[in-house]
Amino acid sequence: MEHAFLMSVSGRAPLYPGYCPAIPTTHSGYPAHGIDSADLRLLVRSVWSEFKKNTVVIRMNKSISAQSASMFRSPLKNSNHAFIPKSLDSTDRPDLDKVAFILLDHFSMTSFSVALDSFVTTNLVHPTPIYQTKTYGLDTTQVLSDLGIGLPTDGTLRDVDLDDIFALVICGGYRNRLTSLPKLNAMLVAAHQRGVVLCGLWNGAFYLADAGIVAKESISIHQDNRALMQERFPSVDLSSAPYTAAGDLMTCSGPNSVLDMMLAFIATRHGDNCARAVEEVIGLDRTASKENASPPASLLNRPQLPRELKEAIMLMESNVEEPLCIGELADLVGISRRQIERLFHRHLGVAPARYYMEHRLTQARRLLQQSAMSITDISVACGFVSTTHFSRNYRHFFGQPPTDARR
């Protein structure tokens, strides 16, 4: 292996694009010729141990489980969790938490879809599935949405088994007529007594208040329903916030606040990383503007990151096919190699070369799934020196060869 490394430094393509020993290089980051061979050998031996620590050239494992295959360590893991195969061993699967959506007449299809997608996407980005969702009507198995589209359900209220339910989501809507529903009230009271998580979308909070289960908690409801709430339930604290999420009670005032509410819930229950992973799949573009092309979840939009780190990330993103070495990155940003190493470790938890590799593999995954490019062309486009090198790294990080990513 040391011999192979020596050959890469002495003129052949490097095994580890992005790794740059302190030797003269060409503009592309490859070592220049004309170095004294004895000095070169001494240099290689001195950096060999460091290379072994940082190298991502993969030793193939005969059986890579999906759990161990996720080798992403930087924030880019949030973008890739959903594409790492889950373990097929049924003994590793926990019991699923069942979520029941109660669809009221003229329910908001948008609010319902976002809440449902949040649970589904959490299953995708989590190492193992967590939630199972079902829909129910009040007394019919098809409910008309606010878009005039009838949605078939899995049953009616009488089919809901509260002893087997984790969460109950009441889906209201702009044209939903707010009136007491005794059967729904009884179910909400029984669910509350069992510790079931209760959620009201749009004006779903009305039914939570009508069931008498809102005590000191603040709840959110659509602006058009606030006057009625103040008349019917003067003791209920109506929040001016677009959503509330406290304990086993969550409410939101409309479709635009559903995702924020769900992300807060996911972060509380599964951690910030899981919430960011869900956001990167279904909410990355929600507040992007013409003036700021970077979506809110992007690293480049994090105010706490130093300017030099953001510049280094932008340089990496702009130089994928011909990766820059870390020394060259440091020079372009205007700081030392040691400083750039510290910045990446402090703020992203990985070395810059590691982050660079994870970014290139993320780009490769997107090209595999979204284009008809050959694996050879993708490996070149993402800065790998051979398809073998690319395939080994891809398998190590994603738990499957590139060919399987398209199946």
C-alpha cells in the first residue's frame, strides 16, 4: 500500500483526491515532477501514517449491514439518510407507533399532506421505520377535502383502537363547520386519558377545546376562527404563534405552519439531526428567496459559521470534477491549512478532506438517481480516479454498490 501511495505522489493519479502533502503541485492539485527521489521517499514515509488516518480508500467488507454502512459524519448525513438501505432483519424492527388522522369535512388537503409526509419521511431518514399512519372519517369511509377531492379512508371513528394509537391528528380546514361532535369529543377525552399525543391542524384545535382537554396550554388556530374561540372558550389561551407544541398537545393555524410544528415535534422526540434530515427532504425550499438562493437548511445559511468556512464549502461545491487539495483550498480562502482543519472540525465535526469526499459522494448519488449517465461518467464528474475507486467509496458510505442505487 505504501508503494501504491508513493506511485500516486510521484506522478500517477492520487488515491485520495483532496489530500495534499506539502509538496510542489500543479494547478489541478497533482504533484509536480522533478522532485528528488530520495527526498520524495522521506516525505512519503513521514506523511504515510497521517494518510492512513485520513484515507477513505475502502477495504471491502464481505457483509456490510445497512446500520454500519452509514459512514456519513458531516451535516451531509441529513441529505443521505433516506437513501441508505434499511436492515431487512425483522428482529431489529421495533413496534411501529400508529398515527390516526381524523379527516373532517372539507379538511385542508395541504395541511394533511404535509403532516402525513412528515411521518413518512421520518421513516425514510431514520435507521428503522417508526410510524404507521391511517386515515379515518367521522362516519363514512370517504371524506371530501377542501379541494373537492374525495379521499378514501381506512375506516371510521369506531374502527380506531385507542389502546393501539400513539397519536391522533384532527384535520380541519377553512370551510369546516365548527360544531360540537359528541363522538369525536368522547374519543378525544379517552385518548387524552391514555396519554395519546393529540394534534389539531388548521382549526382542529376547536375540537380539542370543545372536548375540554385544553387546560393551561396555549393553542393555535386559524385567524378566522379566533373570534368564535374567544366566545365559546373564553378561558382558553389562544396563542398568536403559528403553532404550539408542548408535551402531548400540538396545534397549528394553517398549512404553512404544519411543517414547523412537525419539525419541532420530530426534534423533541428524535433529535435535531433527524428533524434536519426531514427538513432537507421536504422543506428545504420553503423560505428561499430570489435574493438568497441558498435554502434555509443549507450550511451556507447558518449565521454561526465563519466566512472562511463558508468560502471553503463554496469552493468545494464548485470544484467537484477536479477536486482541489486542502492546501490549495486554504490558500484560496486566505488562511493556513491548520486553520481550515480546525474550522471544519469545530463546526462540522469532520476534516475538510472528509467533508469534500462526502459532498462528492452526495453529488454522485444524485446523478445516479436523477440522470442516465453511466457510472464511469459519474465517477469522472465527481472527481474519482477510477470507477473502482468510486464504487468502493460509494458502497462504504451507502451500504450498496452504485448499480443498486438505480434499482
